[in-house]
Amino acid sequence: MRVINIYIYIYRYFDKGTGWVLDTQDNYEQKVMEHLGDADTFIPINEANNTSPIPKKIKEINGIIEKWVETSLEAGDISKRIASWIVKEESRPGYDYCNYKVHKPQANYPGRLITSGCGSPTENLAAWSDFYLKQLAVELPYVLKDSSQFLYEIHKFNLTQNNQIDNIILVSWDVVAMFPSIDNVMGLDACQELLDQRDVKFPSTTSILEATRITLENNISFFNNVAYIQKNGTAM
């Protein structure tokens, strides 16, 4: 019988579909670091020394959120109940991990970086702004809920063509690292444009945009004893 040392292996989910991957710990860490090592997107904040600046950074982020809460309360954009929920008494960095893209064997099964914001300082602030932003997304003229809706839309289109589809070519493309590739400034500008188009501008565009900006600029996460700040793009 061959005995496997479970401490040098790791189980991870498929990125798409249902299943698990068994991989070595070293290979898994390498896949995660292919993302976190991107200096244009992530900044390590405690790699150079043994004195962790994480508590100081957490306190700084909480202070920024508390100022937003105070301003939004005065503007009438949030209630006292929401304010007490957004400010977290105890928080910590989120956690980075990868799921395996088993549908891309030609690329050696790359990893998709996911940042869990559970327990992080911006967790509830992000949930608040997401609640209002996702209401805008469903109103966009070109938006798909899932693969089933896409297939349904193709079916509807085919029915309108009276079988005259010989000259139609279906084209698709993929965006590499789409979420981290969304520039913060461009993303906020797009959000503002849609928020300003609302019939009822409550909460105010200013409060929602500022909550989103704070979340984007203070996304702190942890992997392999190193904390990172994502300086650009959206966390997945």
C-alpha cells in the first residue's frame, strides 16, 4: 500500500462544472502567485519584515469606512441600523485562493484567483453598494443572466430568421482576467453614468460611488502568510 502525505497535496474545485482537482501544494501556490505576483494589480504589505502592519492597515480602513458612514448618515442615505451593520467591530483580511480551469488543458489548467471578502473590513460596505449597483445591471440592453438565457436568446433569434441563417456566423471571445482588468477610474465613471440616469436617486450617487471606491481601494486579502492590497481592478 502506498501512503500519501496529505500535507503536501491540496484539493480544489473545478472552476466550471462539478469536480475536484488533487494537486501538490507547491504547484497550487505557484498558480495563486501567478496572479498575486502581478505588481500592476497587487501590493504585498508585509513581505519585507516580520512586523506585521496588518492591524494598522485594518484600523486605517475602518477609519475610512466610519467617515463614510458619518457623512452618509448626515445626508440621509443610510439609517442608523445600516450604519451599525456596515461598521464591523472585528475584521481581518480576506483570503485568496484558486480554482482550476480544467476546461483549458491546453494552458496547463490555469487557476482562477478568487478573493473571499468574508470577515474583511469592507465586506458589508461592498454588500451595501452591490445591492444598488446590481439593480442597474439588469436594466442594461445587453446583459445575460446565465448560459441558459444565452441559449434561449439564440433560439428566439433563429425563430425570427425563417431558417435563413446560412450567412450568420456565431462569434465568441474571452477576456483574460476580466475582473482585475476593469480599470477603477473607468469602472467608477460607468457606474456614475448609470446612477445619474435613475428616476429615483436614492441613495445618492455620491454615497454609492464613494462606497464603491473605498471597497476597490481597500481590498485587503491574505495568502501564505502575506497580506496584499489590490490596487486596481475588481476582486472576484
